[in-house]
Amino acid sequence: MNNNMNTSLFVACQQCDALYDKPQLKQGQLAKCNRCGSTLVERKVDSIERSFHWSLAGLILMLPAILLPIMGVTLAGQFHQASLFDCILVLIDRGFFMIACLVFLFAIAVPIVRLSGALYICYCFKFNRLKPSLLSFFRAYHHLDHWAMLNVFMLGIVVSMYKLLDDTELSINLGLLAFILWLICSTMSAAALDQDSIWDKLERAFPRSCDNEHC
């Protein structure tokens, strides 16, 4: 294949690797692969606006989700409750430094960075503040999708509650509600963002920068 070919004119199916001319779609439309039927390209409706508000809501819920008690446990007449931040402190206090670092990284740091990154990207497009450095920033944001572990931590909470139900009395606190809403906002901010459309707009705005970075 000619190395000078403009690869931005083509799209490959992520399931069967079939290559197609890149379709020009309007908001709400999608193109499917003729070979396997999977979605090639989808243009999401009002992507920037929706992702902006989901990200903003997620950042507002950040502190309640981290600091408010998630659940309370009554055992032998004593009541204990803990927040997400308290869990990390307990792990550090008991010498589980690696686990504490991993929980902090995947359950707090990465979700905050993803929400802040999505908010910044949406802000740049919403208010037309595009600049060449946004190419590198958006590429870094895209890689963070593989490091989001809020759903895994939520699954751990559910499993823990299930195992404790027979031996203790559990009470659900506002921290769990805030955490669930935070998880929803984090997921929806990424799901609402039309990454294909953003790449297309960045390529049109900064073609030379994009060629230099091999977009």
C-alpha cells in the first residue's frame, strides 16, 4: 500500500478488519460493516454538550463520593462506618501499601483525571478554544479508558455487602448513593463523547500538526 495514502479517508472494522471509505454522517446516524454487521462509525447527537454536563456533574459528586460514608456495619453491638477515603487509610495503617496505592489510583485518581480531561476537551470545543496541543491531550485521554476501574470497585462493594448480610446489620449511607452517581457520570461522560467526530475536527483544524504526530 502506498505510504502517502491519506488514512483519514478510510475506516477499518474493529471486528473483522474490513476496510471502507470513510462515510460522511450527520448527527444520530451510524454506518455498519457489510461483512459482520458491527458499527463502523456513529455520530452521536449533541455529543459535546452532553459530555460537558456529565463531566461537570461527576466532578461535583467527586467529594461526596470519596468522603461520605459508604455503608455502616453493626457487629457485637458496635457500629462502624467508612468512606472510600477511610478504606485507603485503613489499608495504609495495616501495611497494605500496594493495595492502598492501587485503590487510590484506579478508584480515585484516574476517574478524576478522566472527568477533568473530558470537561476540558468539551470546554475547548464548546467555546471554540482549539489549539494544536489538544491533539496530544485527546490522545492521552483516549488511553485512560483502559484504566477506569470504578465499576470494579463498585462490584467489590456489592460482593462485600452480600457476604456481610448474614453476620451483621448493614446500613446504606449517602456515600454509596454519591458513589453510584459518580460512577454513572464518569461512564456517561465517556459514552456521550463522539471521539471519531472530535478526531475529524482536530484533523481539519490542525492538518499539519496531525501529520507530524501520525494521527
